[in-house]
Amino acid sequence: MDYILHEKDLPSSVKLKGDIAVDCEMMGLNPMRDRLCLVQLSDDGKTAHLVRIHEGQSEAKNLKKLLESPDQTKIFHFARTDMQFLKHQLGITVAPVYCTKMASKLCRTYTERHGYKDICREVLGIEISKQQQLSDWGNTNLSDEQLTYAAMDVAYLHILKEKLDERLKREGRIQLAKGCFDFLKTRVELDLLGLNDLNIFPHTDGRL
């Protein structure tokens, strides 16, 4: 997959159409401690636009406009974490959203393996490498290996969505999945309030 690297924001000259595959690379998984380093985007699975987010950066206007566009679905794998970082660091409330990991959990109930690598192998018959996943994404000079890895993380999201939607429809769970995706915005707000493990549904005080 080809990639184009941009600094700080997506240029206004770049026009992405239709559904947008999105992924992020961070220094860790805690948005209150770690920083967002790279945002990957693709609308065709052939070319990835990689936006390097600089240390201390707090906005990316063109990126915000695209990711908040109500007319384009943003496809993630485990959207919850990426949405936390985009909201906390760049003030971006991503919507509408599709999450391949959540979709997988709803239609591939015969397995507990719902990682991007696992789904690509079983659903698409494609082996991908996660070798660069734990590398230093805060480096100002990202290697070609890192950038190629980052680009590949958005290469298959469109086709995964298509295949998972077929299974969701077969199992009668497409509307259930949509409801879960819509709830992600609220789930992220709870996460950023520090209520990561809050479950408001159980009755736990012992009274009927």
C-alpha cells in the first residue's frame, strides 16, 4: 500500500470520498498520560494519508472537519481508544463510526480472537505483520518500516466492514451493531471522565 506523509494536518487539497478507514498510533493507551502521534486515513485501501501529530499540538482543522463529517462513516478497528485520543488531544468528536472489532464480537461469537490480525487471517485469508506495533511513534523521524506498517493498518478496513456486515445481517444483528457504534460517543465521554469501568445497568445495592 502506498502512503503520503503530512505534517500536523491533512492538507485542504486532499479530498477523501465515501467511507474513511482510520487508525491512530500513540505513545501508549492512556490519553491522560500518552500522546497521539500519527493518524492514518484511506478511502480506497490503496493509498494511505498519514498525518504526523506534533508534540504539544492541540488542533488539526482539516482533520477535524473530515472526521466529524456526518456524511462519511469512519471505519476503525477498536474505535473506542482512537476516539479517546482524537477527542482529548485534538478536540475531535468522531461520527458516524463503524468498529470492526465490535462487529466481530457480535457476529464471530465462536471465537475470542477479535484482533485486527486475527480477523484479517480468518475473514480475508490475509496474514499481516504487527512487528512495528510497539515501536516508538513519538520519534520525529519515523522509519519507512513504521510508516508502511501504519499504512497497512487502514488497508483492509473497508473490505472487513463489507464482510462483517454480511455476517451481521445473516445473524440478524446489523441494527444491534449500529446501536453499539452510536453509543461509542457517549462511551468515550465516560472514559475521559475517568469512568472507564462504570456499568450503569446492574442493580448492585441489594434492594429490589
